[in-house]
Amino acid sequence: MEFNLAEKLAIVKAIDKVILADEKVAKGEMVYLGQLMKLLKFDSEFVEEARKFQMHQANLILEGLSEPKKHSLGIMLHEMAYADGYLGKEEVKVLFSMFETAGIKIEEPGNNLSVFDISDVYFRSSKHLQHYKEKDISEEKNEKRAIKIEPHIDGKKGFTITTFKLDGFLPFWGNKVELTPKHMDIQELNKSRSILKGYISFPETSADPADLHSNYSLSIYHPGNEIEKIVLHKLHENIDIEYLK
């Protein structure tokens, strides 16, 4: 969908307002902003111009958008608000204020503004494929696994990812850790796929590459907000494990 210059200024002004709603800029928000820059064809200088744009002028332009453009705006604002995986109170206030100003009716059936909640995932897999990328071969394993994604267990930024065995000999609590908790942050977040990347926590307590969080990433495929599959990337081994339903 094409937007004219004035519409782009107003949209970027609104997006910037959502980003700054909680008075901090998260990495996920910057990643999504970068995606919007490519989609709407603007750069960082344009963002600075939009910040100088008067809010009341932006509101008038947004109010005058066509219904399809308002629908696109609603999706962009909502996804930006959720780009860090968490929708805070201040972001909710700004988001719904922008919806009201622009005349976006989110209760209409055609306005599907839902965003995948990456902060609360427990995915059960009945089998998985292990891809050895260097050898270009794959193995199918009919073993049940679970992948858990939750807010960082130590209260820091990002998320904690753990995988569990669900078959074979299990302890009394019903599962057995396969991949010990790895801390990751959002690298990409969109409607059908989210990517998390492990980051280094200093000081590192082990020289074993398997223990380093930065040697792992995770791709979650969720068309229609339903998880289709999850792929764990073991970067140090050049192996992908594709967990299927």
C-alpha cells in the first residue's frame, strides 16, 4: 500500500509516540522500526523530520486516511506496541488514544490486530527433524519434546528458552530438561514468524560453546497466531532442530 509524504510523516509521528510511550526504547522496537523503514521507504532523517511535525496536524491526516490505510496503520501501531514482547500500561493508553483519534474501530471483524504473544509459550512437539547443515542431511526423530518460552527467569531483559524431554524415563515432576535455560532477545517479530537470538551474559562462567547463550537462536513460525513449528538453531554446531506438532 502506497502512502504520500504527508501520510508517511503522520504515520511515523504516531509510531514514534508509541515507541516513546514508556520512556524507553527496546531492541525489539528498533528491529520493527527498521522493518517499517524498508516497507514504507523512509530513513532515520525522516524520523527526525516526523518528530518536528505537529501532533495535531498528524492527527488530522490520520483521521482522513482511507479505511484500508487506517487498517494498515492499526496493525503497525499494535505490532510496534508489542515489539518488545510486552504491552505496558502506558503503551496501551497511547495505542488506544491513537486508535480513537484516527477513527480505527478495532472491534470490527475485519480488523484483526492480534499479535503473537512470545512471552508465554509452551509448545509440545510429537517429533523433530535434526538438520546437519554442513553435511546437508536430516534425521527424523519420533521423540516428544516441549519448548518453553517465558520472561527472563532472573528478571533481566529478554526471554528464557528451555526444552524438555516428554518421553522415556522421567522424574516425578513429569519432564526432564534437555536444553538448559538459554537467554535470548527479540531479533525479528512479525505476523507469521518471530526470531529470538541468544546474547552473552557477562561474566561467562564456562568456556564450553554449548553453554554460551549467544550460540543459540530460535525461530517460531506462527501463521494466524498458531504455532506451526519451532526451530532451534545451534549455531556452534551448524545444526537446526525443527520441532513439529
